[in-house]
Amino acid sequence: MNTKFSSIMDQQGTEQKKRVKEGFVGQRMIVLPPNIKRKIVTNTMIKNLYLTAIGHYPKASNHDRERKHGSSQYILLYCLEGGGHVYLNGIPYEIYPNSYFIIPRNVPHRYTSTENNPWSIYWVHFMGDIADRLYERSLVNDSPQVIGIPYDENRIRLFEQLYYILEHSFNEKDMEIINFKLLYFISSLIYYKEENPAVYNTDSISNSIAYMKQNINEKFGIEELAAQQNISVSHYSRSFKQKTGSSPINYFNQLKIQKSCQYLYFTDRSIKEICTELGFEDQYYFSRLFRNVIGSSPSQYKKRHKK
């Protein structure tokens, strides 16, 4: 045999051997039977979002899966160890430990684990009436993105509950439980930033808001607040409005009113004492501001809500 041809064939054989769709040591995978899926889509409680397949591939060496015509379902890949890449229409997205990526439906794609550090991934396929909208919530500036997220043991425990129930039953109630938990599992990834703002809020406006809360009893002008963040008044005002929809001083006053509600509810301080405590020199101004924010006067609020 021609030596060059033999070498090419050996190389092709090696490449084919390396590309593994599934069959990894320790892998777990469940695909819902068609008859079960047909029952789900008629169940008004869970047809909005439902699981069609679920799995866990630990240390998935040479994992390589390609769908030239995409999938009719969304595919969520959640990586805990190692790494890999997802390719959408040829565009690469790097997957790394403690990150997730949702492959959109009906889009050609391929995903592969890193050769020298193969990923360990949890994955689910999902569909439903709200699946499109949920996927949109995962986008960053309307584009797919790999999202890093802190490890949470409870999230893995939730996945294991899903898998355990599926292993033992496909009955109607169990499928309802599974898909309720599925929504929570996916939401714990997509909405993590909103549920844990302190982890992500490190920009100047978030820092300024934290500064306001720590100094709620002070009286600040916009110049002082901008200087505290070491930025110009115009840039500070513009950025604050973009992030909160409010001017800095209005936002600070709203925080003060919220604090005054706590004082009115939990303490015996008079309205005058609360004004002084929160840096309001004019009690009538405070009362007008309180009414604008809360919808009633401080005295009415105190009478209605005082324990």
C-alpha cells in the first residue's frame, strides 16, 4: 500500500476515533420517549417549559457532537470542570469551568471538549411555549454568550433530583414536579445576576448607591456624590439616570423615605425626630416628599402600619 495513502488513512481513522458523541465512563443520560412528550404538550401545567433529555458527562474526553441542521430543542450546557468550545454557524464560544451556554434551536452547531482538559458537563434539552422567551433572557446585548456563574451545590443537588425522579418514573405528577424544578434550575443560571446583584455590582453607580445606603443620614449634593466616585458631575448624572431611571438626588431621597418607613413602623420616634435623623431640615418638605413616594402622609402611614 502507498505509504502516503496509508498515513492519511491512519490519520483519518484517528480523527474518527477521537470524535465521540457519547459513551463516556460514568456518563448518565435519559431521553424522554415520544409518548411521554405527547402527554406533556397537552398538560397545561407544564407545556410552557418541559424537558426532553437530560445528562451528565464527566471528563468527556474527545467529546465532539455536530448537528448540521441544528436541533428543534434548546440545549443548555453547564460546565463544572475542564473546558471546550461551542460553534454556532462557525463562530466559536469558549466554555470554561463554572460557565453555561444555551444553544438556540434550529441553528447549525458543533460542540467539543478540550483535548488536554476535557469538560465535565451537565446538560438538558428543553422546549415549550416560553422556551423562546427564556432563551432571550440569557442573551447579552441580543447575542449568545458564555456566562460565568459561581458554583452552587444546591444547583447540582437540584439537577440530581431531576435525574433521580426521571430514573424511576414517567407518571404525570412526577413529570409535573420535574418540569417545575427544571424551570427553577434554568432560572438559577439565567437570573443569577438579578438574584445576586452584590456579586456583579462593582461599577461606579452601584458603588455610589451602596455609599448612599451606608450614609443614609447624611445630606449630600450631586457634586459631593460625583466627587466620591471620582467622576464628573455630568458623567455621573448621565450614568446614574441610565442605570436607575432616576436622578441621583431623587434616588437618595427615595432611599431616605424607605428608611423613614422603617422608623415609623418599628420605632416610637416622632416625625420631627425622623426628619432630623435623615438629614431633612424642613419637616414640610419631608412630608410632601413622603406623600409623593408612598401616597400618604407620614402620620397616616404611622397610624395605619404601626405595630
